[in-house]
Amino acid sequence: MELTIHNPSPSLTRSALTILLLCCCNCPLEAIKLTSPGANRLVLQVESQPRHLHSAHPQALQRHQRDVRSSVRVKQFHVTSKLSSRFTTVTIESEVVNVDQSRSREISFQVQVPKAAFLSNFSMVVDGEKHIAQVQEKRAAERRYEEAKEKKQTAGHVKQSSLPLERGMELFTISVNLAPRGTAVFTLVYNELLERRRGTYRQRLVIQPGSIVANMSVHVSFAERQGFKSFAYKLPGSDTELTSSSPRDGTEVRARPDSRELIFCPTVEMQRGFDVQRGIHGEVVVLYSLQDEPQGGSVIVQDDYFAHFFAPPGLDPLPKNILFVIDISGSMSGAKIEQAKQALLKILDNLRDRDTFNILLFNSGVEVWAESPRSTLSVEIEKAKRFVKYELVANGATNIHLALTRGLEVLLKNSEQNSRKTADIIVFLTDGEPTSGIVDTNQIVRDVTRKNGGRSSIFSLGFGFDLNFDLITQVSDGNRGFARRVYADNDAEEQLTTFYEEISTPTLRDVMATYSSDVVDTLLLTDTTFPLFFQGREIIVAGRTKMAGGTGLVSLGAALHATGAEGAVDFVVPAGKVEVLSQAGEEDGVTEKLWAYMKIKSLLKKMDMTSSVAEKTRTREQALRMALTHGFVTPLTSFSLVVDINQSHHAQDDRWSAWTPPRPQRTYSPPPRAYSPRPRAYSPRPRAYSPPPRAYSPLPRAYSPPPRAYSPPPRANSPSARANKSPSRVFASDVNNARRESSQSYRDLDPDFLEQLRSSSPQKRAGMPRASSSIASSSRRMSGFWLGIAIVIFLSPVGLPPFFV
């Protein structure tokens, strides 16, 4: 800051200005500079840098810079993934060191995991002591966490973060204080079932160590008994698909007929190439496809559990009757409506010859392109394109209830005419919540499900994050479909067209899997009915056998019944396609974990769909029991990690302090004794826990208390008692105030004044003068007077008198 003063007065000297700035602006002395470029000009310069970072305080500046820099170093970071029969177990291990030699530091372990995955294990080793998290019911885990905080114990929990997440990922975060030069090793394990889309399985591993790591590795192994048809991978920050080893990129691929291994070990120089500070921050993506199986699929059995994989190749596609329900409300304006328009134009070009289609646009109302579905003749396609180009204009509110119920009427009318020989599909695209018409979400789900009656499949696309994704998920889950999120990025058009490709070729409808009740416990099976089967996808059914360990098992009596393009069709699993694996040992085998994972997913979905309170409660208890038995963190369970500092030999330092501040004690604790007593001359107050003085305690004898006749208060029911409550209490407090504010003793007070004060009301006493009021007022007036005189003298152009210079 710079201030120029022209024609300064003689009294405006350097010392005067310096004192003024020191007192009024709280500026350090070193920050003030005064120069005189001319006879009639004075320049004042004040540095604007904060005082605690000023160059005159180099130690504070160095300390600030050291605090800004990270004092935590990631010593090693390893990701290990083992996949068997589409089911993967991923282990992420990170070793962290606090390099600060004098201060403890709070460190955070952050890992992005797929939303479809279940966490199954977490542990941390701090200075040689291992602590394993327990999977508990969510409310019980929260109670344990709160209790641990109140006891000042270390308590871990999962929390949200402001860091940007990759698509389809959730963040696991846990924090702990680490002592100077302390070491911590975090280990997180999660399980995921890979989904087959367009004939390809895809695994994503987010690599996010947070810094440059000297020892980093990613080791991924795949074991598939069907054999591999293709195998490729993509490294962080690259869209190039690699199929073999690349020493330049630090990768090695090991291939065998029924297994693949990928090892990625980036050097420090490679990590700096991504980011000098954070290192690698991206994904390792693995894509692979398998050899075709016989039409009945294959079965693997381990211990008492089995898994049946079904993906029949070479089936003729079913004709589909598809309706596109597109949201054109005001929230879709801008890039969203343009991307939806371009995607729909591409989809219209990819419709098959035997398909029929229609378009419904909605905001607060609906607009249907044609009264009945149209064929895919070129003339109809061109008419539909013109409709899309000129009618997709965003405005108005969002009436989801009207759009879906009216859409079902349009779609099912044509389906009944064709005797249900087609696959009836609704593609529903929206970016918002219901704001018009019926807005109750439960009623929307009920009405749409009742009107549909299980006849068509509704696939919902949620555009962005400003929408009720739970609503469209419930609508799709209850109507033979599924929901998918479309990210509002530059590639939104590609996301829409890719989704359509997944559902563009239905080959079977009304698929049902059956098994022999003599061999399989049919009550423990996962889902066995599937409304539609699309080319490039896969059906998986898991369950429990009645034969211990699968000994002597030759066939499960597995068969699938469905309706194809030519009518009813049956698929039978050949006896030679049932493979019994060796026993898993103490840990759960792959088939048992796969069964538990799929069963819990199915129960959670059923719990959200049902409207019966009793059925919802029963389903919830079953899902919770299975999650606790198999150690999965689900929406019903949570990790709980508590370290008792009283049982740890590390309790003498702060490395086990709680991750969040403990709650204050409920009981009152008095302040330290050094601050509680007052000097004896001021008559210290009684102790904090001593009872207050009696209301009618008389004054000391030295002050001649008033006669006893005036001390009792009026009767409780008298008007005067209600008007002035406990007058003797008020009298005592006023006298004490007068004693503190004035140096005049009580013996000098007029007895008539005291009597009048005792019997008067609080309103009247407020207007009475106090002994110290005039003295205090005079003191304040004199202080203000002399302060004004000082300011006038400093700023006066006449200058100071000679005796002040």
C-alpha cells in the first residue's frame, strides 16, 4: 500500500505517522517506510505481506513453508488382483512414513473402489501392531464409533472426500495420527463380479498413491477355464490398448491357455511424467473375452457351492418394439439436449429391419411422434429424424409420471397386436426430478409397475447428477430392466450410443433356469428368471448343492427354458461340463463367495422393490445376516475399527489420538485454580460448587444493617410480591454493585435512600442514581476529551506548541 501526502503540516513527522500506524493499523515496524521525494510531498509505504510471513521473520516463513509441504512419504504401494471365473479379489497395500522428526501428522488412506464391489477386509499395522476392522451392522458400528470417541480412543470410519472420483467409483477414506518417524501399513480388500458387456469383460483398477513412490507395482492375474479369446490392457493416462509386454512402459504380460498375468512396475521417472508431486493418478484397465461355450453353458463346483455360466452364441435376434422417451424440460437445455439429439439420430440409423419404433417427448406434457409404432423403412426413418431435429427444444417442467404411463399405452398397444412376439423396450432418458403432475416417487413406481404388468422392459438413463437416480433405478428394477448413469461430459453422446448397442440385439425372452431338487437346494438359488437376454451379455446362477464337497457329483440337472426368434427353446448342460474343483480349505472358496455376493445383491434389490413393511424387514434381516457371515461391507453394514489407547504401550505419545475431536465431558469441570481465586482485597467469590448465599443474609455489622422490620418480603400472593420478585435479593445485589463501582463506604450512604431502594420496584430503581455513576461518567468523558485533543493536535496544520516538540 502506498499513500502520498501533499503539503504536509510540520506536525506530521515521521515519528507521528509511524506511531499512528503502529497503534491503529497493527503494522509491524519493519513494514513502514517513509520517504520525502520533494519539499511538499511525503510518501508512506506499507508492505501488504502478512505479518507472520514477513521477511523480517525468516524462521516463521520457513516453518510455514515446511507445513505446506507434505511431511508424509509413501514408502511402497502395491495392488494385487486375483480373478477366478469372473470373480475377483483385489488387495491394495500402502506403507506410509511420517518423515517429520518432531511432530505427529494426520495421514489419510484413500482408495477408489467400484460401486458394484463389496469391501471384505481392512487392516492397519502401526509401528508393528496390527489392527483388523470388524464388519458390523451399520447402526451398531456407528454407536461403537461414537462410544470410542467419547472414551478418547482411536476410531476409524469411512467418510466422503472432495477429491474428484473416477466414473462408477466410490471413495474409501480412513485417517490416523502418526507419531514422528512412525510407519503405518494399510491393507484393503474388496470383491467384485465382472460383468460381460458386448462380449467383453472389463476390470478397472484406480492407481492413486498420492505421491511419488519408489516401490510401486500392480499385479493382476486371471484364471478362466474356458480359455481366452482376447486380452488387452490400458495404462493410466492412455487410451491405447496394449496386448503384450512393453518394457518401455514398465509392463510384462504372461500368457497361458487358461490364464493371463499383467505386471506393471512404473519407475520414479515414469511417475514424475504424470505429475511431479502426486505421481500416477489414473486407471489400469484390463479387457478380455473368452472362448464360446456350448449353448447350455458350463458349471463349476467347489465345496458345497456351484456357479452356472450361460452365454449361448449364434442365436438369431428377436424383433424389438422400442419406444424412446426423452426429457425435454428446461434443465436439459444446452449441451445435454444437443448430445441427446445427436445420439438419437445415430440410434435411428442402427435399427434392424424387423424392428418397430416410436418417439415420445415430455416436459410438463407429452408429445408423441406417431399414433402407433413405425417400421424401419427409410421413409419413416427420415420423418423421425426431422422430428428429432426440430422438436427437441428444452423448456418447461418434468412430468415423469405422465411420460411413463402414456408411453406404456403407446408401446403395449402395438405389442398386443403382434401377440407379444417381440421384445418390448422403453429407453427412458431424464436429467431431473419430477416437478409436475404426480411427484410422489412411491406412487410413480407403483403406477408404472401396475400399468406395465411385467410386459415390457424399461431401461433408464440418468443424465448427470442433478436427478433422482434412486427413482429411475426403482422404476427399472421393478420393470424388467436396469438403470445406468450418463456422465455430462464431452463424450455423453458416445455413452448413449454405447448403451444402446448393449440392448440393441435381444436374442431370448422369458429365460428360466431349473435344477434338480435332489442335487440342488432350490431355496438358496440366486435369481433364476430373466426377462430378456441380449447378445454379448451373460447369465450367472449360483447356489448350494446337497452333496457335501461335491463328491460324486456328475450333473446338476441344469437346464434353461426360453423363447427365441423361432419359438420355445431349451438348453441343457452336458454332463462333461460340470467341473468339481479342489476344496478351498479354511477360507471361503470362489463359488461360495460368488454365491454370497450375488445373493446379497439380489436381496438388496428385492428390499428396495417391495412395498410391504413385513417383507422388507424380513429381506433386510436375511441380507444383513449373510453380509455379517461372509464379511461383506454392504449398504447395511460398515467397518468398525477401535484401538484402546489404555491397552497400548504407545499411549505415552499422540500417535493414537482420535481421528476426530472427542466430545466435551458432560459434567462441569472448574477452571484451573490459578485462575479461580481473586485477590483477598476483593472478597473472592465462593467456590464453584458451594450453594449461593441466603436471600436474607444481613449486611456486615460494621455497616449497620437496616431494621429487621424492613427485611422480609411481601406475601407470596400479594400484588407487590408479583411486581417485584424477592426485593431483598435485589437490594443485596444493588449494594454489592455499588460497593464494587465506588470507593465510598456503606456508612456514608443515606439510610433513607437505602430504605427507598429496598421498597421500590426494579423499574423505579433503574432511574435512581448510583454512587459511582457520576464518577464513571466523568472519567469516560475526560478520556474521550483528551483522546480528541490528541488527534486534533496531531492533525492540526498549525503544529505543536514549542514545549511539545
